[in-house]
Amino acid sequence: MSQFVKAVLFDLDGTLIDTANDFVRIINVMSAENNWQVPPAEQIREQVSAGASAMVKLMLEHNQQTEFTDEELQGYRQQFLDDYEADICVDSQLFASLDEALIRLEKKNVPWGIVTNKPRHLANALLEAMDLDKRCAVLVCPEDVSRSKPDPEPMNMALEKLGIPRGAAASVIYAGDHVRDIEAGNAAGMTTILAAYGYIPSEDKDSIKKWGADYVVETPEELSKLLSSKQFEYL
């Protein structure tokens, strides 16, 4: 039996948009400036969802820079963020097949949006650079709420902005690549999809099926196919 769907929401980095190559690029530049070795790209990808501090720590620890003050760490982090904001979309792109999925939703007049822990000014800049800002029906960022994911508050705010009652949350799909995405979506009563192709550390991959998602997809193509399958009927 098909499930009725009123809206589709995505996490940003690692689910809808592959941003990792821009972070790899920035760490390459910072490493060269400090005469450091560059961490393997795959290790950087695995830290993207953990945020800027995690990627900077990876870079420092990869070069045996284990004794640094909080002030030094914040300095490197700020340089990292400044470099990212200056060239936010050099190598970032929608994951394969997901633009087609967005187009199908738009043709059905089904709103799609983003709930992310990425700061709003960076999320806005990225969406504008990719010409997605006017297509996105709702964007919820940490500045919009008092508690970020895994708390359900951002998900509930997205429902409110879309005009969907909380009692109808099961008619909204949320796709994400981090355990906090699944926890937040489940807590809000949404239908959750785990994007197992995302930025998941290798040590966590054996446990992803325990995160409680309603569906698990291994590739962006699988996500696109699932969203267009007979499993879902769009209102």
C-alpha cells in the first residue's frame, strides 16, 4: 500500500549535496601553507558531518600537532571557515540523480526543503551558488531554533513553515546521513531515510541499521529511485 507524502526534506552536506571536495581542497591549501602532509581525502570526507572543528583537528593530528591551545584551534578553524566562505562552491555538486528527483517533486508541486546543522550564512551562500535557493521551499538552520538536531525542534519548525500539522508528520520524508538526522526525524514522527552513501565514519557503518531509519539507501541513485517508487504517492 502506498504512503501519501506531502513534502520531502533533506539534510544538506552528505545527503543532498556532495560538499566534501571543497573541504578537501581547503585542507590541501592550509596544509601546504604550513608545510604539513595532507590527510587522506576519505578521512576528511568522514569528518564533514562532524563540522569544521573535527576536520581541523584531523588535519592537526595527522601532522602530530597534538599540543595546541583552544585559541590556536579556533584560529585554524576560523581560517578554515573564512577560506570556505570565500570559495564555497568550487567542487560541490548535487549527488548524482538527485536533481532529477527534485525536478520530479517540483513537477508534482511537492515542496522540498532542507533541515541542516550548517550555519545559515553558509547554507544560504551554497544554495545561491548552486541556484537552489529559489527552488528550496524551506531551509531550517541552527540559528532558527534553540536546539539543533538530534532534537526534533528543527523538524517541527520545518513542518510549521510548510503549513503541515505535526499530526501529519508521517506524511513528510526526511533523508539524512547522520544518526542525529534519523533521531530528529523519528522524534518528530517523520518517515526517515538513511543516506548510507553519505559522510559516515567507517567505524560507524556496521551500526547504521540500528539507527532506526524507516529506509536505508546505499547510493544517491537508490534514494532517487525510492522517492519515485510506488512506495510513495504524492498529494
